[in-house]
Amino acid sequence: MDNDQFYFRQLLSGRDLGEDNQLAHQMVNFMYLIGDRATGEVVVVDPAYDPQGLVDLVEADGMKLTGVLATHYHPDHVGGDMMGYSISGVADLLEITSIPIHVQTEEADLVQKVTGVSENDLITHSSGDKVTVGSIEIELIHTPGHTPGSQCFFVDNRLIAGDTLFLDGCGRTDLPGGNPREMYESLTQRLAKIPDTATLFPGHLYSPKPCQSMGDTRANNYIYAPQSPEQWMAMFGS
């Protein structure tokens, strides 16, 4: 891929967007922009907290927002009510610009319930589907465990993992819809195709570094210590 053509930005809530939002600072969510400079098209991963600021930032870069990729339905990623706060997200973004929201089929009803968007606003996918922005292909990988329809995105040897995988640890499996055995399968089987040379970009800044190689993650992240499903469940299944 031509590096001059590929457009990619990692944005931190409370710093790059939502600077005046207390919860944005607290939750340290990452949002991602993926685009094609040749066509000016860009999609956003997990827009929350500041949709107008997001649109302004994209336009300042000379790009146009054409879609949303949602890793999962939790309000700190797509908007909705959380911890007594009402978080702006995809519903507010759609009031600014009419664009589709790409979700795994298993997550569609949950995204609608939490955000209030309609079924017509969503495009549902299965694992392995590809979303194209300009000439850039983004592979969607279904990774249940944190939620039933969690998904990761693989593009330009970068894995955007949402709350499936962090540099240290992984997403919680004790919340509604969480499943520790599915999480083990996602981390060890569904993401096995991702090479060690790929760069992991997580859904939150939970580590000193904002990203690192998958090789370093597999070598140093404690979630990869168990050598079998039984060991995993003994450590993380309760």
C-alpha cells in the first residue's frame, strides 16, 4: 500500500477530542480514522464524546467522513448512557452527516438499543467481511468475548482491537453478554491470523504506550500465559 495514500490517525478522548468532557478524560478511549487520501474518504472507529469535533478534525485534514466502524455497543465507544452520564456518539454523528454504521450481526440489536439509531442506519457483517474506503480494504474479524458481537479491524498490518485486546490484559468478560471461553477462542484462534509483525492499536490507553507489536503483546501480555482452555478458565473464568 502506498504510504502517501493511506490515511490513519489514532485519537485519544479528552486530549484530541472531547477536551472539556470529564468522562472522556476518565475513560481514555481511542478513536481511529482510516482513509484513502487519493479519494478523500475516511471511516471512523468508535466515535464518542465529541462528534462535531470529529467532523471538524476530519474536514481540517481535507477528508470526508463516509462511515462508522463500531467495535462493540458499549456507550463509551458508540454513545449512550453510562455511569450517570449521557455520552454523545453515533446518533449525534448521524444528525451531522448521514453515513452507515458497520457492525457484526450479533451486535446490531444492542447498538440500536443503546444508541437509539435505527436498523436502516446499520450495515451488518459476518467475520471476514471487508469494508472498502476508497481503495483501502479493511477486514472485519468477529471476536466475541467482551460482548457477543465485538469485532476487530485489520488494515495495513494494523489490528484495531477495541476492547478485545489491550497491550496489557483484555476486555472484561463479567459484564452482560461477556463470555470468558469465547474470549479465549477470540484471542488464541480468531486472532491467530494476525502476524507478530502487525501493530496492535487498542480501544483504551491502559498502558504507557499507545500501541505495540502483536509479537510483544503475545510475549508479554499475561492473558497469553495459559496454555489451554482449561488453564484460561481457571485463571479468568470466574
